[in-house]
Amino acid sequence: MRVLVFAAALYLLVPGHPDVILSGVPLGQTGAVLVIALLVAWAWTRDVIVTIAPGLIRAFGVAIAVKFALALVVPQSGWVGAYYANDQLKPPVRDSVDFSLYKATRIDRQLSFVDTEFPVHFFNEHGFNFGLRREATEAFSVEWMGIIDSDEPVTVRYDARGEVQFSVDDVVAAASPVTIAPGLHVLYVQYRKPKVIEGALHVQPLDANGEPRDWAIGEVTPAPVSPAQRSAARWLVVVAWGAHLLAAVMVIAGIGPALAAKLRQVRTLRWVNAAQQCVMPVVMFGLTLQGLWKSRHLVDHVWTLTGGDDWLAFEMNAREILFNGWLLPRGDLPGKGVPYYEYPGYGYFVAGAHWLTGDSMAGVILINFVCLALATVLVHAIATRITGRLAALIAVAWLLALEQMDFVRYYTITLLSENLFFPLAALTVYLFVRFAQSGQWWTVMAGAAAGGLAAATRPTMLLYLPVAMILLPLARLKRDGIAKAALMPLFVVVCWLAVISPFTYRNYVMSGRPVLITEGQAQTFIEFNLPPSPPATRAQNEKYLQDFRNSNLSAVIILLRILWDFPMETLANWGTKAGFGFGMVHWMGAANQPHPELIITSVIYLAALLLLREARSIGAWLVHGFVLTHLATMMLSMPSNYGYRLILPMYVFMVIFAAALIAKPIARWLDRGAAAEAALA
């Protein structure tokens, strides 16, 4: 089964006919969804034994070879375009994720754009950290070149909002439409959009009735090709679709029996066990489809993110990584740059999402929803291990409800580091809980590695490191002995820091300073906890800031001084932030509204700590440790930044024990019903 899934994924990744969907990386939304579907189907059926015929794998090899051969022999169709961030066609030529071209940005199949349809994704790069709707407010220009070789005259109509110039063999057309004589000709289109207008451009051939039509495959090419190649580009479309159909049939023939066997297996189980088996595919497919729907308006459209906000910073860094390397130089030479200021992990993640899905933001938003689905599945796995199957089902339902009310509507649909932090934190906690129960050393090493990635995504995760170093040895002390337990903190620290080390290395290379992850967060802990004035004087607050020595230790010392000097004011400040963290969002900002769903979850979670034995197990404390350390970071920072998204990682885990408390009476009721049925039988 794994070989079949690998072959199918390879088929999607290899290049193919450039004018047929699924032509390789970047996959776009369609290809990404198909890869996700393959992986989910494999993961769900991995415990089912189904024999895959060797002939099926060989046939897949043929389909892959045919697809790759088409990529080699079929010429590109369309206009090669050089895009500029000014209205003077002045270099530099901007880069694109979708294409890697010399002195050009991309190849456009059709020249028909209105406003956000212009693929000016470069307005989300460094140098454009201002304003909004920059595709309209800022000037840009494009020069396209295409080669046509027709046996008949071709009439072309062009119009634009902005300045457009159409040339045939370097002869500028006087007016639209233009009739191009038969034979080989080089066509140029120059378009200049000034500032503060919504751009529009249409360069289209006319049909026999004088109506605009699309450019046909092979009609215009970015490089000279023979008439035979132009003709082949058209009829080989049938071969490309045939290869797609063959691949689809082979996937169905291979995975279909495994899915059928899995469904038969599920139907034999009690409803609780059957529902548990269905959680993973239902959650993964459900949230993936929701991501597909939520991002549909971004397909073939540009979305310029608002300047000065975190989401634009992540996108700028992602594009910088893709075009100028993983060191994220931002125009600086090694040793002359600065350490990371934004959380780096999510920027690299967005870069990977763009590489896989393309320039459009639609693919990144889709992957955000996939991350949310993964976090939900991992929470189900944690709950199953700690609180049982019924409670785990209730936890998943509860979490999905919170996600729809609080995550998806505001935060999953944009670029924020929480979207990656959710699954990484859940993976860390899951692997640590699994280690506490099983003692498998690979799980503690993998958990620490996941924790390192989570810390690179949100450095406050570092506060969870000492919690894990204390709780993991305690969890295994009786079963593994003192010697092995003493080694556990060392393994955790080494694996955790090993994952962080590339980020530290980058900081050292670019700035000359070995900053662990980011610079600037420690000072904000002081700024967000300065006592109010009065009773504090301005001079006192300035002294706290002046005494800061740009280190975490210095921040801790100054925070303790503030607490000593102004205990009541500091505790009141922390209490307000803690209340905000537990759902009292209206405590910070008159415009904020209370969120009953968060308050109820918090209250039931706190009650579960007192009433449930499972909530006080060593595995449970690995979960509580994350909640408590995350709450501590909220109290030290400003949790109301960008609404209430900063507190949401706690609720990913709080539902586990809130659901377990609710599950207790439900389980007793179900047991009584089962006992009554057994008595009647």
C-alpha cells in the first residue's frame, strides 16, 4: 500500500503537460488536496492487509514516465512576462514562485486581467511594508513577449485601464484591433499601470464573428517552436488526460479494496470504537474541504496583506527565503544583518507551502486548515490515552465547535504563527504523553524535536522545556530506574536545542551574534508589565527599561523588581491577563465582548482538575504543564494583541479534561442502558 501511495504522490509531483492540470510542482490547490487525500487514505487503512498487484505498480511507472515525457517534448504556451514594481519598465524584474525564468517573472497563458487578477504577488515582499491593496494603490508595469506562427491572419483586440502598447515585429500598432499577417511574428505587449487605479488589460484574438476568444494551446509561445511542436502541444493534451485517467483508475483499484476492508472492519465495532476509528479521516477531510472553500476567492487572485502587520511580515520572509536563500538576508551581507525579529518557524513553513502550492495565498490558507486538522487529530490521540475513548470523542466535538467559533472565522484564514504552533505543540505533548506511558525512547527524542520546532514558531514554548525535563523523569522513574531517568532531561535538551540550532546559526552568520531564536521579546515582557502611573513615576518606569541588558535573565530580574516595588498593581495586572486567558476577553478593552464558549470551557477544565483522577495523572500533568506555561506567557505579555488569538493554544488542550468531566455521567448512563439490554436478553 505504501508503494502505491508513494507512486501516486510521485505522479502528482513530476512535471507534465504544461497546459493540463496537475502539471507538477507547484501543485496548486487541486494537487495539494489530492496528496492530502492519498496520505489520509493510507494512514486510515495502514492496519488493513491488502495485496497490491505488482502489475499495478508497473503501470503506475508507465504513467509517470508518460507524464514526464510530455513535459520534455511539449513546449510552453503563452506570453513570457517581465513584471516591474514601477510604471517605467525599470529593473529589477520581480521573481515568481510559479516559474524560474531568466530575466522574466512568469508565463501567462492569457492576457486578460482585472484588478486582483494581475499576479503581482511581489507586492507582499520586503520594500512594500505599508498600506493595503497595493495592487491598486501602487504602480507596476509588465512587458510580455510571444511568438506566433499562423497559417491564417489573426486579428487581435487590446484595451486597458492604464497605458498599453501592442507591437508586431517591433512595429507599434496604431490602434486596436490589429490584424497579424500569416507567418512567424514576434509580438510585444507593454502595460503600465499608474498609482491609485485598479488595473485592467485584455489582449485577445477575435473569432470569425468578431468576438474575443482565448489564445489556443500552442498559438502563442514564449520561444520559437516548429509548426509540428505547436500541433503536438494541442493533440498531446489528450495523451496527458489519458495518463491522468489511467493514474486515477490505478489509485482506485489499489486503495478501493483497502477502504472497503476498513469499512467492513469498522462496521463490526461498537459505536464508540467505530466513531473513534472515523475521527481522523472525518476531521482531516472536513477541515481540508473547509479550507478549500474558505480560500476559493484567492485562486488566481493576488491578496496584498496590510502593511505593518504580522501576516505581511511572515509572507515577506517566506518570499525572501524562496528567492534569496534560507539565511533570510533581506538585502544584508553576512555579518551585517540582524537576528530574527519575527518568529522564524512560520515564515519557513509559509515558504514551503508556497513552494508546494504556488504564488497564490490560497494554497497557504488551505495548508493552515490542514494544520488545524492535524492538531485536532493529535488532541484526540492524547485524550484517548489519558481519559478514554468516549471522552476523546467528546473532546474532538468540543474542539471542533471552538474552532468554528474562534479559530476559523478570524485566524485560520490569514497568516499567523498559531496556525503552525497548534499542531507542533499538540505533537510535542502527544509524544511526551506516549513516552510517559510506553517508555519508547524515540518518542521522547521526537517530542523534543517537535518542541524545538514549536519554539522556533513561538519562542514562548521554551518555558515548557523545564516542565518536560522535570515531569518526564518522574513519569518513568519507578519503571526505568534512576540512571535512565537522569538521562531523560539531557536527551530532551539536546534534541530540543539541536532543532533550534539552525536558527541560532543563521542569526550568528547574518548578525555576528548567536541569538537563540529571536531578539526583542524579552524587552516586551518588561514593557507590558510596567506599573501604572500613578503610583509609579515616569522616571521609575524609564529606569526599569534602562536597566534591561538585552537578556532573558535581565528581564526576569527586572520583573521581580517591579513585583517587589509595586506588588498590588503587578498582581492586579497579571490577574486581569489571566482572566483574559480564561475567556474574560472583555476585561481588556471595552470593545471586546465576553466569549461564553471560552469561559465555559475554562470553568469546566478547572473543575475537572479537582474532580477527576485522570486529570491528576502524570500524563495529564504534561498537558497541564503546557496550559500553565502558556498562561504564564500571556500574563507576562499582552494577550489582547490581534484580538484573542494568543490564548487559543490553551484551549486546544483544555477541552481534553473538560470533555472528560462531561463524559463521566454520559458513560454511567450508557453503562446502565447496556446493562438493562443485557438483562432483557
